[in-house]
Amino acid sequence: MDKAIFMDNAATTRTDPEVLSAMIPYYQESFGSPATLYALGSEAKQAIELARQRTADLIGADQKEIFFTSGATESNNWAIRGVAEAREDKGRHIISNQAEHHSILMPLKHLQKRGWEVTLLPVDADGLVDPAAVKAAIRDDTVLISIVHANHEIGTIQPVEEIAGIAREKQVTFHVNGAQTAGHVPVDVARLGCDLFSLSAHKFYGPKGAGALWVRRGVRITPLLMGGAQEKKRRAGTHNVPGIVGLGKAAELARGNLENESRRLTDIRDYIIGRIESSMEDIRLNGHRSRRLPNNVNFSIEGIEGESIMLSLSYPTAKGARPVYISTGSACVSGTLEPSHILLALGLPAELAHGSVRISLSKESTREDAEYAVKALAEVCERLRAMSPIYKRGAKQCASGSDGRDCEAAS
């Protein structure tokens, strides 16, 4: 059997060999704690500071404003809870949106139980937040706005620069979750205009368990973890030196080929979208057609479950067939019986949300792999639809998206 085709890179990416090579010495020869004063510790400390600079360079930041974490989930939790607690004297109102990642929504629910008020704004059929709605939701006691840079499931890129301008005008702290954009599209936090920015190494060929939160100088934030003086007393705990080194190396590699790779993946993405739309019927592209991550494709497919499609592609029965790994809904909540809250926020009915699949590309993805994956997807869907007791050809249920296709239910 030929090599499997991995197209679930929004969930995680393969660690780059150069990244792994950079990390290994800090498990063996240079294993010292950076908190110590002897030479072995100094080597680790110097490696951390180099990684801090490389991470800052990736997002156009000052290296003194980079704080290492275990990943975007921790960074998001820290941003939400840390700013809320630090600015509690001003107010207890936070704004976000209904299609956010659970690492935003869960901390917000936690704060609600403790007395904060949260406004979750709706999104349109393409997953976009309306900046005017953000402005209208701001109150005198609003202390934080948190909007994802690009949605992890449908790839829609939000108008964060416009929202940042509104936040500055109203003197509200603005956090952006950049887990899906850092390392994939050009990011300059000064141009974005936000106050905090989260990122995660394993989303751009770095190791799992390493990430960062950029905090603009002067932003008030309380520590999430306490117990030591690490990270300027803002994030206690012995540094994950190999992981931090890997993050820095991944950031350096991503920055070196960012624009060319973004264009290449956009070409493959658009090829996949075009092929699926020309070879399959009763489908809906989820997310904005042009304001979209270069590596993201998400479709809802009438009449069949996304899990069935995913498993059929993962375990092909035909001799010599290659496994194709994609996802259905959000990788962080797969395994539940609930449809994606993000697709529901777009206005999709639950049964159509259940039929969603996400294809996400990496620097390993090729046009040939994309062609194979689309052909395999079409064949699997045709076979599953033939067995489906509920699928009726042409009976579309999806709402019109940015492409303007008519997806209203057939009479």
C-alpha cells in the first residue's frame, strides 16, 4: 500500500526534521534548567532567548513581549482570564462570538459563573463577525474583546484590523487567537492592532506542547500559573526548553518561506474546491470563499455523516488504495454526538452540519495528492449515498453561502 495522504493539518502537523534536530540536544547534552547559574543552565537560557526572538520575528513583535506557554489553549485561557481579572476594577463585560474555539468559549463560561457578563456575537453565513456589531456591543464596563484571527474549522479570516481600531477607540483590550494563522499567513501584530496574540508550535511544523502569548507592553494581565519567577513572574514552571527551542526553529523556518508557501497552498486549496464542486452535487462550501486560510477546505455533504466519510477514507477496502486522513467538524470535539457549534452558527441545520468534512493542507501536500483525495472523496460519498435511507438527490438543505448558490430545501 502506498503512503497515506495526511490532510488534517489544521489539527496538527508533522514536526519538521530540522525542528526535531534543533530540539534533541536539549534532551541530552544541554539538558540543564535555565533557572540555574552554571554553564549548563546558561546554555538553555540562551537557547530560550534565541527562540523568543525568532517567535517575535514571526509575528512582528518585540521579543520582550513574548511569553512561552504550553500552546494556544493555555495562551487563550491566560488571555481571557488574566485580562478579566486584571481589569475587574473597570468592569466585568467581555465580547466574543458564537463560532469561537472551545479554548475561548470555556474560559468565558467559567467567568460567567463567577459573575462576568459575556456577549457572544452572531456570525454571518460565511462565519464573519460584523465589526459594526462589535462596536454596538461595547459598553462602559467592557474590558475585553476576543476574536479569532481565522476559524480553525471553516478557515474564514476575520476583519481583526477593523475590530482592533474599534477596540482602541473605546479603550478596550483586544485579544486575537492566531493559532491557525501564525506560520501560515503573514502576521504583524502592530499592523493588526491587537493587544494580545496566541499561537501554537504544532500548527506550523513545531512540537506539541509549546506555544506563546504575545502581550503588548502596558497591557494588564494576571498570571495563569503561579509558583516561580519564570517568564518575568508571569508564567511559573520550569521551562520546556526542547519545546521552546522547537517553536523558535519552526518560527524561523516558517518565516523564511511564508509568502511563497501561502500562494502554493492557495492554488491547491482552490483546485480542491473547484474539483469537488465540479464532481459532486448537493454540497456546500463552508466558510468565506476568498477571505480564507490558504490551507483550508470545508464542505457539507448532503445525506451522509461526516464520520462515515472520514472513516471510509481512513480505512479503504480497495486493494492498493491509499488512506486519506481528513477530519469532520472540529478535531477538538470529535467523538461527540453533537454537531459542530461553528456550522450551526452559520445557520446550517443540524443534519447538514453532521455531514461536514474538513481538508487541511501542509507543506507536504501536492497537487497529485489533492487529485487523489478528491477522487477518493467523490467515490466514497457516492457509495455511502447509495446506501443512505435519507438521501434524495437534489434535496438541498444548506443555506446560501458566499458563492451565492441556491441551497434551499427542495419542495
